[in-house]
Amino acid sequence: MQVSISSTLTILHDGRFWVGICERRDGALYGACRFVFGPEPADEDVLAFVRDQWGRLDFRMRAEGVAPSRNPKCAQREARKALEAARRGVGTKAQQAIAAAYEERKDERRACARERREAEARRAFELRTAKRKRKHRGH
């Protein structure tokens, strides 16, 4: 019987800290965990982590394709967060600035249109009242 075990360490910056994503595949079992390095790790730090702490990591191995049992409230909260993120839109700072400028112009355009409509309504009202006064002047 042949046993195949593979491990992967991916180091990335999550916006605040440098994080290591540790994955382990043991035949049909798969597990993953996360380790926070803090500041950017040097090669020596990564090597020391793998040498000293890799064996103590809790991978929570389970069969691939089998979803873990979860608290339904937690799942609902995560789904709501994902929906809000999708509504907010993800993009670069430049894209977000362009979108904000577009929304600002849209608000200004709506305000101008509302003022124009109100001015037109006032003018029409004044014309009607002036016409009514002219009609009743001679009697």
C-alpha cells in the first residue's frame, strides 16, 4: 500500500499581517490551517517555522468534498457579509474614486432637475393666477 502525503505553505499579505496558509493532503484526506507571521518573514523565519512548528499545527483533516457541520447562524452571518461585499463592489482605489464621483454627479443632476421642475411649476402657477386676475379685472 502506497501512502502519498503532500504539504504546501503559501505566504501572503492579507492587508494587515503576513499570513501563512498551510495545506496538507494525505491520500483522500485534506486539511488546512492559518498561521499569522506578523511582519514580513525572512527566509530564516519561514524555515524555522517549518522546522519547529509544522508538526504542532492542527490541520483538522477530513475527506475531500465533505463539508464540515456548521452552526446555521454562523453560516447565515457569513452569507450576509458576502452579499454586502458584493453590493459594495470590489475594485481598485481608482475605480472606487470614479464610482464615488459618478454618484456625486448623479446627485447634483437630480438636484438640478428637481429645482428646474419646481421653477417650472412656480412659473405655470404665476401664469394661471395672472390670467385669472386679468379675467376678473373689468367686472
